[in-house]
Amino acid sequence: MTLRKKLILYFFVIIAVGDLSLSMVAIQIIRKSKSIETYDSSFRDTLEVAKKVGLSWKASGEKLLPPKDSELELFKRATPLEMFVVDSKDLSVFNLFTNQRLQLKDLLHPTSIERLAKDGGKATVAELKSTSDDGIIASWTPIPETGFFVLGISQKLLSTRAYLPLLIKISLAGLIMLALATGGSLLISDGLSASIEGITRKMQLIGQGQLDIPLDDTGTDEAGVISANLKKMVSQIKQLIQKTASQARLEKEVETARLVQKFLFAPPFKTGNGFDISGYIKSASECGGDWWHYYESPGHIVFMIGDATGHGLPAALLTCAVRSAVVELEKAQERSPKVILEKLNAAVHFSFRGELMMTFAVMSVDLVHHDVLYANASHLAPIVLSRDAKGEVSLEYLIENNGKRLGEQASSLYVDSKYKLNNGDRIILLTDGITEVKNKASKMMSERRLEKIFTSVAHNGTAHAFTESVISTLEKYQAGAELSDDMSMIVLKTT
């Protein structure tokens, strides 16, 4: 059903109900008119009686205007012969005209009393029976918040004949109202339908992607409210599109950064003259803050690892800056861990002014004599795995001379420490993402458990095989739990 038809139907129903209501009101007015036996002194007496039983009259003591002479006879004939106030609890009756008290059973037939007891709480006009089984017309109206209702009784024949002229007049008035309402509803529905049709056309355009069409949100009717909500929705759609586009650009930039960072690392494993090396990295987010590298110098290999504060794009930018600085050191074939850390520290502090920092460890191994130089900038201590003649595996932490983080102070100094390797020893550099890996129960990998993993796979031949065995064991422990930090490790084995 269209909106126009609904409006027309709505007005028909409203006017029909209003017509019936007018008829009922007219009947109530006629009945209540008799409760005032005269329009002057008798009214005041009746008013006092009514107040005693809880009636709330609005006359405020003023005289009612008497009807015209031509209508007086109508009131006399139409007014109920008797008016009563009935207590709905015990059905006791008080005659407003005679001040007589009696029971309802003295006035009405038992079936009529049942009807009255059932419907006494609402205004009603009905045909009842008297105690003599005669047909009567009764009307009753509840007195709010008192438990009483007013009852008017008249002879059926007289009341019907008396009400008829007035009902005809009211019905004609109702028909006129119906005609006016129908015409008004057509005009209203035409205007509202036009507004709705306009909004519908605009919604179709919006659905086609035209979000810049003008929308009027100044109206106060239903169409204005719909238009205002539509305008708000379009604004939210625009914001969502902009946000989605920004998010897409950011994701693309992050992906680009991730790809760039991927090329910052040296090959994951390599075997050279007197050494075997392997590296591993797994980021907790799209871009990581861990970084490792190695390069060869005549008779030496230099390898290093770092962990930027935090992770994500800022940490990735820091690793890029460090990688750029290492390129120059690699070109210069710098082999001193102390010098490497001091130059990296100066570059990081200059670039990030202490806002971003990085722990770092560097090792330089003489592949001929197996002499090691190492320096540390607050990173985890390097680990050396050795095997004696009996095949027993030992584990040693190199903890000497631990300096400040890269970028913490512009003038930080570092110290080269020495260590002597045996043929077949392994040196492990790792980040705290390895030591802090958690399982699904959020239980962290302990240092003792990690040491057991290292010693249990120490017999694995190459550095690459050793690294894969360690990572496989860690992943089994992790069992799919989410990483909270980047995991990195680089392993060197002398041969």
C-alpha cells in the first residue's frame, strides 16, 4: 500500500472514530444535564451532593446557561428520569435527586447488574433491563480515582426518540468533517509523497556513487527528518571512504617498507673459508626492529645483531639507518667491534636525537688463529658452545664490557674484549624475542630451557642445521601462540 493510500485510510478511521465519539459525548451531555434539575439554585445543591461522593465538576460555582426554549422540551424528554452515583465495590446506590440510598438490585435486573459490574470502569451506553424486566437505556461514566461511577437511567422509547434529532445533527457534522479531512489528507499526502519521491531519487543517485548531490535537512516533517538522516549517512560514508583510502595507502606503504627491509639482510646462510654462518629473523608485525648482518674481511668475518626499541615502522626505520651506516664500514673493511659500535652510535644519535635506540653486539673472528674481538651495546651476551675431547658440550656467556645502547648518548665509548675459540666452536647472537617466546598458556621460555635446547642440538653439523633445529623446537613450544616481539638469531661455526 502506498503512503498516500495509508494516509487516506488513516484519516477515514480517525474521522469515523471522532464521529462516534461526538455522538457519545452528546449523549453524556444530555444525561448529565438532568442531574442539574434547575439551571440556577438546584444546580448548586446537586453540586454539593456530587462533591460528597467524589465528583469533580468544573463549573466552579458558576451558573450554566439554560438551553433555548425550543431545546428545553428536548432536554426534558431526553434527560434520564433518574441519576445515581454507584459505589463499584459494594454496588450501593445514591440517588442524586432524592438523596435516597439503596442497592443496585433494587433498580436493575441481575443480568444487567452483571453487565454494569463488568463495564462500570469505562464510559458506556447500553440497553439494560429493570427489575420489572422492562427495557431501559442506561449510560454510565467512571469518576476518576474515586471508585464511583455515575449512572443515568431513562425509558428506552423516550430516550431513543429524544436523542435522534441531536444524533442526526452530529452525524451530519461528522460527515462534513470526514469530507474535509479526506480533502486535506489528499493535499498533505501529495506534498509528502513528492518529498519522499525526491528523497528516493537522491538515494538512487547515492547508490550509484554520487555522494555530492545537495540534500535539504531543514524540514521538520517526516521527509525533513529522513533527508537529515540521509545527509548524515552520506557524510559518514564519505569519512569511511577517506579512512579506507588512507588505511589502504598506509598498508601499501607498510608493505613497501617490509619488502625494503627484507633486502637489508645478508643471505640467511653461507659457508666460507674457515667458517659456516646462518641467520634467522621472524617479525612480530609487518615491519620488525631486529636486524643482523655479516661481512667478510681478508682472513676475518665480522657479524653483528641489533634490536631496536619497539617494533613496527619506527623500529624498521632505525634498522634502515643502521644498515646504511654499516655499508660504509663494510666498504672500509672495518674489523674492530669497538670502532663499529662508536660509529653506529654517532649515526643513530644524529638521526633520531635519542628518541629511538638500539641494543647491539658485534663480533670479529680471525679465521686463521680463531681469535675473537667483541663489543656490546647493552645487548644480550654472546653465547659460545664448545665440545671437549670427550664430547661434552659446555656453554659460556661473554659478558665483559657492556656499554650503552646505540643512540642513547652521542659520546658513548665501547671496549673491545678478547676470546679464544677452538675449532668447531659455535658463537650465538640472539635477541630477547627468542628468550621471551611464549606458549598458548602465556608461559615464557626460560633461560635454562633455552640452554638445554642449545646443548641438545649442538651436535648438528652446519650452522644452518643448528639454527633450523633451534627454531623448530621453539615453534613447537610456541604452538601457534602470537609473537609479542621479533625473533632473531645469527650463528657462526668455525671450521
